[in-house]
Amino acid sequence: MNKSKLLSLTVVVIFAVGILAFNLPISATGWLNQDIGDAGIAGSASETGGTWSVKGSGEDVWGSDDAFHYVYQSLSGDGEISARVVSMADGNPYWQKAGVMIRETLGPSSKNVAALLTGTNGVKLQRRDGSSSVINGSSSQAPHWLKLVRSGDTFTGYESTDGSAWTLIGSYTVSMSADVYLGMAVTAKDNTKLATAVFDNVVTSLSPTPTPTPTPTGPTPTPTPTPTPAPTPTTPVKLILSPGMMINESLQGGGDPTRLVDEQALAGDPPSGNNCTTRWEVHHSWEFVFPIMGHIDLGQEYNLSTIWMHDTYSKGYFKVEYGSPGNWTELLTVYTDKYLFWREIPVNVTTQFLRFTQLDSDAMLNEICLYGTPTGAGDITAPLKATGFHATAWNGKVSLSWRDPTQDCSGTRIVRKTGSYPTGPTDGTIIYNGTGETFLDTGVSNDGTQYYYAAFAYDEASNFADPSTAAATPALTPQAVSDPILIKGFLGTNAFVDDPLDKLSAVGFIREYHSWRWDETDDPNYPGYPNNENKFNPSYAGGGWDFDTYYTNLVNAGIEVSLCMQGTVGWITYPIDFAARPLSPGEDPLDPASYIEHGDHMYQYAARYASVAVPDGNLKLAGDQQRLTGLSLIKYYENWNEPNNWWSGDKEAHMFSPEEFAAMSSADYDGHQGTLGSHIGIKNADPNAKLVLGGLAGLQKWWLPRLQAWADANRGGDLPVDVLNFHEYCYNDTTGISPEDFNFKEKMEEIIAYRDIYMPDKEVWVSEFGWDTNTGSPQSAPTHLAQAQWIVRGYLALLGARTDRAQQYMLRDGNPDSPGKFKSSGLTSPKYDWIPKISWYFVYTMKNRLGDMIFDTEVASGNSNVEIYRLRDNDTYSGAYVLWCPTSDGTTVNNYQLGLMDGTTSATLINLVEGDTDGVPTALTIQNGTVTVDVSETPIFVLFD
């Protein structure tokens, strides 16, 4: 049957139950469009001159049900569709999706395959056929071409930077009926928003010309021609602006000025319309941060003739300056009193840099566009070179990652050679040329050949930077980046030296809060650096706390420990201000040498407790101390707690900027690359020791590029931390909320995605999360049971996001009678009491039952009220399913049919209960590969063999 004959207008039918269905013709071309699934805001589509504007809401195209807007035609048999995604805006900035799709029906749970572009997480080839899966493509962003080809039950996805040379993403085999639908899909990944995607070059074919499939060793790359500089314009033209050209000068809470230049295509040339909607704004609670500033580097000097500004609907003062960083001259100040209006302002200035300042909270703008002409003969200055270039060898492939320079960069070219490193951008085989920052080279073999790579960043005028180099030798046995973290090593809590070992045994990893003054005293008469007299056993604190024995007992109990070194000492800042930055009067907070005392102490701690013995003459110990070194008790060393201390009443003394903290970390890491001496920094004591970034309060991802930029300028790109570390609590303005209501997993996925692209060799931790049990606290759980449920589900959310480790806050209550934050967030009652809460039993059971497993995958449940994760033993076939209802209203799902892995011979249900550290086991009967379980808001474990 030719289904296209049936695609006439379907009337919208509305009863008391709501909108049942609709599909509407767009034009005489045969295209129709409709919302698929639960779209919170009705979508739409329009086409003008071959350019499509498609708006879609919805939670996602993923899982058991889709929610998106679909523009489609019918297809019978084989066919293909290709299109360029020109732009995306207004949805979830990281996970909004737009691309091409073939699906069997118009129902939300239909089988489908789609090649999709995400907001910032690259290209994905997805399929649903009973469950959802994904093949990752490049890290490209819009504009980008996508193609999807159906040949029988084989669906193959391709991507391209120019619509001519296509790169294979992957293929799926999905059994679909002959009659299907193909078209363009858009989802906001946020059911409260309406994302807009622009498509052009849309081509469909019922008799596709096959795209050559690469051989098993990978596609033969087609060298991309060297870009040819365009002639210098003599009349003003619209300048090419991008978020990577914008530098944020504001600290905590200063918003994101890159939003001033993130919708250049939508703005038009010349700017018109009201389609630019993202704006540089600051939450109302951050009024104290104003004025906020950011500046843009145009890459070369321009004679600017016009500045276009798109007002929002707020009234405030917005200033523009020109010159150079640190030397600005005011160009203009405007009062943003227009409503969704493009303001055209003539100017006459020559500059490479412009600075933008919001003088008050109502001076928000949606977009800035610039017009002008380049000065002189054009751009002859190459960009800085790419940083963080890594090559990791696997079986028959090499994974490459790098970080483009933040200014004056149009892309990076990767060249491969054997025998020696490429010396120039054409010396060897060009395997990649584009704007991404990762690439998988499959054009290699496992015959012992070493491959040499060079990354050449270039600008729009074809100026190539100096090369960044890396080498790798593929092998039949994959070379893992790191060993997987077992669940017992993932599960952590925050603790103190006087916490009892039997209560700490509920977890496998602790973050030990430790004050510097416990080791070196607050006494202003203490000799201090360089004549330090450290004390560890006994220490200066607690009547002589014995840290040697404390750490030894933990390690012997199978509990790993990470040190969190907090605060300063009185011989640096007297009278003692514990929270102050460790700076003597007059020292420069941006100079690593200002933190030499702190770096010295970090060296001494690692010298004693890390895995390498240092020369005895390097030890700085008080006379009553055993001269011990290389005790192999601690691997991780965190160098502060919440350095972004914006809530302090004395920010000047207590709050680090990212650059200041990078300077201290450089001293703590390796003595600022050895320039401060061989006795400063943990790496000089033990190269195997790991420096943990002092835990940032909140998921402050904006700190990471600022840290890296400092490292680029001061350490040749070598970021002086091994672990990126965050604190986050799930609550709204009045009370705690569940991890799912807070979107804890999704928020962490944004951090992990950034890490994967820009800092792939770093671990990511959440070293504080949790809920109070005093219901007067603004971050409390409603009951002790809810706290226990949410803590376990918090760990699960972080596992699902691929966080490396998580430490709940904390083992014991501070004061359960207090309604203050963090006072009743413990797994037990206060010190000297230590009565376990329900949460202590639940976490202990999680460790005992799942501890030797690793996270495997999220499993589609087919029920929106059921979440499922699968874990597996790292060495055997056995594993576990974890099931729970991601709700907070008492939801239960009885008699749920859980499908098990093929070959499963036995299954055991583990129920979490108060008073039991192993849970209550029940043997399950397997029928036709499934077991029947009751699911509630308390997670259950189904162990299988």
C-alpha cells in the first residue's frame, strides 16, 4: 500500500482529555509535521526557499518513549534523507537534538533510527528496537550535515562538514515494516522549552546512491584543501563571531557572556527579527556581583563601522569599551529601553578587542553583531597551538583528543605519519580537519607500527599554529586508560579522625576533613617555612591525634582515604583566620610562589603517606616524630574546601578566583613545574600521588575553562590537578528534593561531557551531596526513610552520569536539633552517640551486595515509573539489576516483569531494610527469561548469575 496517499489533513480533535493527535501539511511538497509523544509546548514547522524552521519541545528522543516534533514524508522500501542542521537554539543547551530520522510509526514508542546533532555533545546515531542505544559520532556542532540511509533492515548514518565528503558514524540492523516515515526531528530535551532548529539542503531519495562503506581498517581520508584567505573587504561586512572568542571576566554568579554571540546565524545579515532569545543574564539573587564584564578577541584589528544590539525587554545601562585587556577606553553606553528590538549604532574605531559591561541587572541583551573591515593586508598572525593533545591506542584504532585555542581559531587539522612526527600541516596523511576536539583514527593496524600525530590549529585566514604532537602504537589488547572503579570504591562519605571504624565501614572511600593547623599549629611563634616542624603521630591536635594509626586502620579495613587539607595557619595569618587564603601580607594571589608554604606542606604530607620514600633529609619533622616516609596509605590529596567562597563576608580574604586557585594548585601539584624547588608539591614527593581540586560549591563548570586558560598561559597547557571536584545539594528554595526532580544525573552529565572533550585524563568527583533529616532545614528530606532512599538514588544518579567517585555528606550529624543546613545530614546520630539512621543501613547494604561490581548500563524499562541500571562483576558473568521508582509521592509498580540477560540461571531479590547491612534476600523464579518484582521508591537489587 502506498501510504503517501493517506497523508491528507488530519483534524485536531479536542475533548476533555486533551489533544489526541494532529498532523498538518506544510506545503505542496508532501511534507507533514506533528508532535510525537508528550510535548509540553506545541511544535511547528515552516519552509521558505528550501530553508526549514522547525520548533519542538519534549523531554528527549531516547528511552522507551520519544517526545519531539517531526517533519516527515512516507517511505516504502529503501531510501535516504540528508540535511544540514544550520543552527539550534532555545532548548537544553547541551542535549537539545536535531537531525534526520526514519521511524516505523508515528507513535512515541515506535522503532526508529536517527542521526542527530546535540547542543554541545556532538553527533549521535541512535536506535530504538526494544531498548535504546547510541553510537557516538564526532564532537561537531551546528552547522553540520547528517545523512541516514535505509537498505532493507540496515540503517546507516553518516556526517559531513561540507555535504560532499561523508564520514561513517555507524550502522544498525532494525527490523521494520516496508512502509515507514522519514524526516527531520527536533527535541528541546526540556518539556518547558521550545527549541528551534534551522535545516537546509534537505534531500530525500527513494532509490539512494549507496555511500561507500569504509573497510574494517577505517575510511581513507580525503585531504581537506588548505583554506585560501579571502580578499580583504573594502566595504564593511558582518564579522564572524563565536562563543569561543568571548572571555568571561566576572567571578561567581556573573552569568555567561558568550550568549551575546551564540546566535549569529539567527540574527541575520543585516540583523532583523526577534528570533535571538538566549541572553547574558544573572539570577536575581546575585545582584551583588554587578557590574559584570566580558571581552571579545576578534583575532586581528578591524575598522568597526556598526554595532548592532538586540534589546530584550529590561531597562538598564550597557557599556562597550575598546582597546586591550587592562587598557580600555569607553566607546559608548546605551540604555536598553527597547522591547525585542535591533538597535543599530554607528561607530568609528579600530580595535582587535571589545569589552562589554552590564552595569546593572536589567541591562540584558540577546545578541551583538559587528560590522567592519580588516586593517592592513589582513590577518597574518597564527593562533596559539592546540593544547592537551593525547593519543590513546586501542585494538586497531587510536583515540585522539585535544583542546582548541580559545581565540582566533577556526579549527584544527590532524596529520599522521610513521617514522617521525609531521613537521607541517601537509607533511603526512591528513586524517581530520574540522572544529571538533576528538577523533577516532581507524586507519591504523596492529602490526607494531608506531603512529606519530601532529595537531595544527588554524584561523580563518589559513594561518597554522605550531604543532602539538602525540604518538601511539595500537595493540590487539586494548590499553585501558584506567581500571574501572568498583562500587565499593565509588561509595564514599565525609569523615573525621575521631569517627569510629565500625561506622565508617558502611562505605569504601572516605574524604577526611583535615586542618593544616593540626600538623603545624596556630602558634605565631612556630618557626614556619622553611624551618617547619610537622607532627603527625602525635599531632598538634585533639590531645595528640595519631594519624599514622588512623590511616593504617582504614587501609587494613579496605577503606580508601582521600585527604582534604583545609584552611590556613596562624603563623601565616595571625590572628588566625582559618578560612583565609594562605597568603602573607602583600603577596600576589596570582603568583604560585606566594603559596610556597602551602606547597611545602602538601609535599610533606605526600612524603609521609604516599607510595614513594623520599630522602630523609627532605623530611621536616618535630623532634618527637618517627622519621617515616613512603607509608603507601594515601593516594589522593585535596588542597582546599570550597575555594569559590562567594558567601563569605570578606571575599577579599576568603574567596579564590579560578586563576588564583590555579596558581596555588600549581605550587601544590609540582612546585610550579619545579621552579619553586624539588621539595614543593605532591608530585615531587611521589609522581603517583593525585591532586584533587578543592571541592567547588555547586556544579560551577565555568571554573574549568578559566583554570585551563591559566594553565595554558603559565604551564604550557598542563592543568595542575588530577581530579575535578564538585559539591551539589538537591533542593529548591524551601526544601530538599529528590535526585530525579533536581535532574542530578543530567546536570552531572554536562560536567562529564565537558571533561570528555577538554580534560579527558581527569577524574570527576562529587565529594559532597546529601539531605538533612531535620525537616526545618531548607535542604531536608521529608522523612528518615526518604533521606535513605534519596542518598542511594543520589549515588545511582552519579553512577549513571559516569562520575568516578561520590562522597555523601557526612558520616555523623552535627546537631540534629538544629534546622540549619548540613546539621542533620549524617548517616548516624552525632559524635559519641553514633546511632545508625536508615540511610546507614541502606548504604552499607549497597556496599556489601554490589561492592565488587562496576556500573554497566542503563536499561530501558518500558515504564516511566521504573528506572533500571545494570551492574556487572568485573571478572565474571554475574551482576545485578537495580530498580526503583524515580518519584517522591509513594508510587509503586507491582508485578513488574524484569527481563534478564540471556543465559541467566539464578536470580535473588535484595530488599533494603533498616537494621540489616546485607538486606533481605528472596530467591526469584525465572520464567521465559524474566522475573517478577515489586518496585517502589526504595531501590531493590536483583542479583543474577
